Amino acid sequence: MTVEPFIGLSALLFAIGAIGVLVRRNAIVVFMCVELMLNACNLSFVTFARAHGNLDGQVAAFFVMVVAAAEVVVGLAIIVSIFRTRRSASVDDASLLKL
Amino acid sequence: MTAFWLLAPIMVVAALGVVLSRKAVHSALCLAVVMISLAMMYAMQDAPFLFAVQIIVYTGAIMMLFLFVLMLVGVDKTDSLVETIKGQRLVAIVLGLLFGGVLVTVVAQAFVGPVVGLGEANADGNVHGLAKLLFNRYVFAFEATSALLITAVLGAMVLAHRERLEPRRTQRDLALERMQRYAEHGEHPGNLPTPGVYARHNAVDVPALLPDGSTSEISTSKTLRDRGVVRDGAFAGDVSVTMRRLEADGPERGRVEPPPSTPARHDGEEDL
Amino acid sequence: MSAVSVQAIVGAAPSPIEAPDVDYATISPLLIILGAAVLGVLVEAFVPRAYRFVTQIAVAVVGVVAAFVATVVVGAGLDTVDGEVTGRGGPTAMGSLSVDGPAVVTWAMLLFFGLLGVLLFAERRLDGGLSAFTSQASTPPGSADERHATRLRIEHSEVFPLAMFALGGMMFFASANDLLGMFVALEVLSLPLYLMCGLARRRRLLSQEAAMKYFLLGAFSSAFFLYGIAMVYGYAGSFGLAEISTAVSSQIGGQNLLLAGMALILVGLLFKVAAVPFHAWTPDVYQGAPTPVTAFMAAGTKAAAFVAMLRIFFVAFGGARWDWAPAVWAIAIITMLFGAIASIAQTDVKRMLAYSSIAHAGFLLVGMAGLTSGDGVTSVSAVLFYLVAYGAAAIGAFAVVTLVRDAGGETTHLGRWAGLGKESPVLAVAFTIFLLSFAGIPLTGGFISKWSVFAAAWDGGAWPLVVVGVVASALALFFYIRVVVLLFFAPPQGDGPTVAVPSPLTWSVVAITVAVTIVLGVLPGPLLDLVQQAGAFVR
């Protein structure tokens, strides 16, 4: 089983996630796109771990999941607190600060 | 590789769905599809532990948290398509496609060397192999993630938890307060009349009838009153409407005896 | 396609896992800070509200001071390592951390910034006896609940443990010896900062917005950093900086993976240090965040991220220097020029300081392009010196910002600062000293630090960068002088600025930072010796 298709897929997912972050306006969707990027990273880690024959990459993927879990809690807490104030989760509605 | 080629198109389509669907819930569901497919990819690549963790933590916990928040924020919100910065979307897409193209064409081909495979590393079992690294080589990073988790809990508490600043008001306090208001302002201490009392029927948008035949404003919910959808509770209105409808229906329906124009019964024709 | 075999999951008689061998004494500063953070969380749970704020201050201050003492002890006991470059100390904690000269100096620096930050956090005399943080972050701004909480004098003392976690993350980031540890450290330092950004007492909408922007862009950039790590892992098969360095110098092939990895890692780090074109978050976040948090963040994040960046690029990618150096050159040039030019257009003091921080990221990048070894000023020592001088001046400047107030809180509009020299000469002089240090005027720390990064770059053959750097400094100087003129000679608007009377906490921060800025300008010798003796990174 070769490595290239997996890495290609991971790169594709990462790029789609990155475009999503830049294009979407809803903070929650933007954040989901970031999660997509992190997942793409994990696919690379797992694939390279198999290619190199060591488990470090799998450990890395595990760490990324832990970090993502913590990040999601913090991020969603921030988004909810903003939503309580403005009743909107759009990035654009939050525009008191200059762009 | 059959499984890969089956899953990969699904994942790409679902990933595009995350980006393209206008409703946030659809994005979330597409993301869940990507994550479950990824779990299968992990299983294919000798990572059974990550396969389980991906499903339990990512799909089970993280995605559910996303969905909870979406429910809280309002699921039916669609995303605005208005561009705040002119041309930003086009530039972003072009840049993103270039970036993706470079990544896919250059990076994917760049790996050299034989694929070793995890046969040896997984000799004692995948979980055991991971534990060996986690509790030895990466033990400090592992401990540091506890700081992350505490920060996350603290953050959620700070931003979302509202502490009760006053003692909770008991039934007794509320009753006393109500009687106080009655004594001072003459405000009625009992329950408000329910909608539909003595009226022709008991739907929530039909106000109660008072003994003198007039309607009671306070018997319907304020929301309905503000929206202006409260129906006329008095009989006469409905009856005349029915009469007109019957007359308009033509001769064969006209044979039906028109109901008396005075309210003699409490159940109207709609109940029949 | 191999299916997952039962054997792979269950395994036959597995070999035992060896217990990790960790030298706790060497990493004690880090453990003390993280311990203080955990203790702070417990204080939050068990100490009655009336004593909570004071207890938190005590825990944080004692923790930072104890960690500082431990750092000094650790630093004094480092062995000298003679490799191709002289260094001190080495990897510890199973190779996760590299406690070497630069790491120990950075720890001391970060702890110093942390102490100043905690003192600013603790200031309660400016806002009617309440701290700069919101009473209850969960209440909507302007709501009755919020006013009620304020009336009851409730405070978020959780900011102290959060600051300690951020500080611990910064220290970990500056000394991590593998890319995986760096990623975890990056998040440990970022998450508390995202949270603290949203907790301002005044202008809460702005503050929440700053938190969301910082969070979304920060998460985006750490995804890039992570993908870069994945690429480098694909190239080298390991996360350890030493192993990557070996792979890079032996040219094992697959250079594209390495190039992509380096580029993505650079993007992630440049975001954290606020270099152009990854700077867009900086002015908004600096403006929206509570000013004490801005001060702590401006000094601490920059220091930790720069040291980590130097460590990755000098230790792991040192063999591929000619692949990354051009990118660093280009970014240094645009960052210096953009920072200097954009700050001229600012009318808000906090935004102005943010753009100045962007420009300083450019100067620090010039230092990165300098000599890696030698007897003179090396990149590492120049950057370390620069970070101390810049961090002290930045914290001092933001401390002054907390003091110039009107009825609505801090007045950050530059026009309202006109005539500060008459209202409070001491404060105006202090702010002038910080600005002159930013501008790099002789007899301030800023001059020596600019001189040392330029010297390192010149010796390293990066003379075009030095030329651009001098031009950018001259541009910035024009602006800083304009602000100084405004402070002392412009007629005040209306009643002029009012200066709140702070407690000794803020005064001591201003006094300490002024003293450090001047001492580093007049007597830079001891610190220069220290950073040069720290030597190079040890892998």
C-alpha cells in the first residue's frame, strides 16, 4: 500500500479547510473548517507513521485530538459568549474593530 | 487500496460540503462524515487505537459539542452571501486553489524511500506501542496536555457559567410577594384566566369570554397578542363568516339549514 | 491492504514499559509555574470570595518568584558543552526539553515579564476598587445582571491561574526539544490568552470581538504549524530537533517535503510573532484585550515564539539555511517597513503600540538572519537581548496606557493624550523613555538592542537588511518624536487627559520598566555578557 494517495488526500482536505476558513462568515463553520484542517494533518501523521515504521506519528495524531478537544471547548465558549451578546455568530457582525 | 478509493471521493465531497453548504448544521454533518471516513483510513493503516479514539473523541465528543452549540445558536440560520471585503472571496478561492494545487502535486509526490509498515512497531500490540512512547519519550508533552484540559474547563466556567448571586426565591417568597402586590396595587393574586373559557372553543388563540359576553384580554399569551393573531372569541364573528361561506358555496350546499344567528349552542359548526 | 489483525490489537506477552527518567530539578521552574496554576484553580474552588483575589495574587507572585530563583539555580549549574559551537546544558525530560543557555535566559526573561504582568493584573485602584477584568463574563455587556454583579464586587480571579498556564506554556515553548512538544506548548500558551482577551471590564463588545478574532486566526495558524510538522515528520521520520537536523544535513532526499514543512512552520510562527503578512490580528487584539493582558501578551508571546523559532530554524533546519534565509529576509524587510509606516497613521495609542510591536518583529527577524556562531554578537544573543529590552519597554508603555483615563475607562485616543506632560510630568517622561527605546535612541535599551541585532546581521553578511532596518528606524523615529511633541507641547483637548492614581503595584511596574530600559541603555554590559555566555542552542 503506497503512501502518495493518502498524502494527496490529506493535502486536498487541508486545502479545502483553508479555503473554507477564508470564505465562510459563520464563526462556527469557520471553526469547523479549522477542525477539518487538523484532521487532514492527522491523516498525514498516521500515513507517515506507517511509511517510517515508527509510532511517533500516531502519538502525534493522538496529541492533536487532545489539543483539538481543548481548543473546541475554549473556542465554542468564546463564540457562545459573543452570541449571547449579539444574537449572531457571523464574523462580519463582529466589526467594531477596524478590519 | 479498494477501500481507499471508495472512501476518498466520499471524503472530498463531504469536505466540500462542509465549506459549501449554507446551513451550519449541514456543514457539521458533512464534517462528521469526513471524520468517520478518516477513522476507517486509520484502521486501514494499522492504527486501531486511533480508529477508536477518532470515533469516540472526534465524532462522539467534539462533533456533538459543535451540534450542541449550533442548537443553542439557532440551527436554521443560513450564512449570508454578502461579501464584506470586495473580491475577498475570489482572492481567497484562487489563493486556496493554488495552495492546494501545490500541496497535492508537490508534497504528495515528495515522499521517497520504502514504506516500512508498522509490523515491527506494532509487534506488542498497537496500544502497547503507543503507551511505550506516550509514557516514556513524550511523557512531558503528555503531562502538559493536562494544562490544556484544565485551561479548557476553566475557560468554559469563566465564559459560560453564571453564578447565582442571590439566594433562590422559594414558593413561599413568591406567594408573599404576590399578596404584597395585591395589597398595594390591587393586582389579582390568582392565576390568570385560561384562554377559551366560556368561549366558543378552547384554542390558545381564542380569548376567554367574561360573563357579560366581552373577551378577556389577559387570557391569551402576550406573544400572540403582540403578533396580532388572536382570534375573535365572540360567537357572532365566526357565525357570520360561516354564513357567508355557506352562501357562497352554491344551491346544493344551501339546502343545509343555516345555523341560528344567535348563540344558542356552545359548539359551532367546526366541531361537527 | 492489510486488515487490522487481532494480534496487532491484543498482542502476546508485551515487553514492559520503562519508567521515564526525568530530572525534576532541572525542569523545576516549569513545574513550579504549572503547579502555581493548578494551585490557583484549587484556590478558586475552596477559598471564600472575600479572600480569593488576594490569595490568587499571593499564589501567583510566590510561584513566579520561586520559579525565578529555581531558574537562576538551574542556570548556574549548567554544564558547558563543547561541540562545534559552545553551549551549556542539554536535553532533559526524555529529550522533550532542552534546558540550555538560551532556554534558561528565556525562562528568566519570561518570569520577569510574568511578574510584571501579575502586578498589572492585580491593580484594583484604577476602576473604583475593581480589577481590569469583567465582573461576570457570562452576563451580556450592559445587562442588569452585569451591573448587579459589579455592584456585588464580584471579580474574575481566574485570570491569575490562566496567566500562570500561559506563562508555563511560553516557558515550555521556548525550551521544547521536539516539534510535537512545541505544538502542545503553543496551544498551552495560546488558549489562556484567547480567554483572557475577552475579559475586559470596559468596552466588552470590543474585547469579546478581539477574543474571537484572536482565537479563529490563532487556530488557523496553528493548523498550518501542525501541517508543517507533519511534512517534516514525513521527511525525517522523527519529531526530535536533533534527528531532523541529522536528516537535513545528510540530504536523504524528498526535499520538497522539507521545503513545504519549513514554509508551513514558518507561517505558523510568524503569525505568533506578528510579522507581515500575518499581522492582521495584532492591532485589533491589542486594542480589544484588557490592557494588562495586552502588556503580558506583547512581551511574553513574542519572546517565547522568537526563541522557539530560532531553535527550530537554527537547530533542526540549520543545514537548510539557504532555503529559509531568503524568506526570512523578505519578511523582515516588509515587516520593518510596514510596521514603521502603518504606525504613523494611527490615532489610537494601543493600536500604535501594536504596529510598533509589528515593526519590532521585523527587527528581530533581522537578528535571526545574522551570525549563528562566533566570538562577537551572535543571532541568539542579540535576539535575547532585544527581547528583554523590548518586552520591558512594552510592558511599561501599556502600564502607562492603563493610567490615562476618563469616565469611560482608558482614553486611548492619541489626541486626548495631548498635554499629558502638564497633567503628570512623571508619567509623560516615563512614556517618552519607552517611546525613545522603541525608536532606538542612544542611552535606552532599544539602542543597544537594535545595535546588537544589526551587528549580528552585518557580521552574518545580511547588510541589505541592516540598511533597510536603519531606514525603517528613521521612519519610526519621526513618528515617535511626533508623539513626544504631542505629549509635552500640544495644547490639551478640553480638560486634557486625566491620570488616575494607581496603587503601588502599577507604579512599581512603571518604575521597574523605566529602570530596566535606562540601565540596559547605559550599562548593557552585564546582560550582554549573560546572553553571550548562554551560548548556542544545545540539541
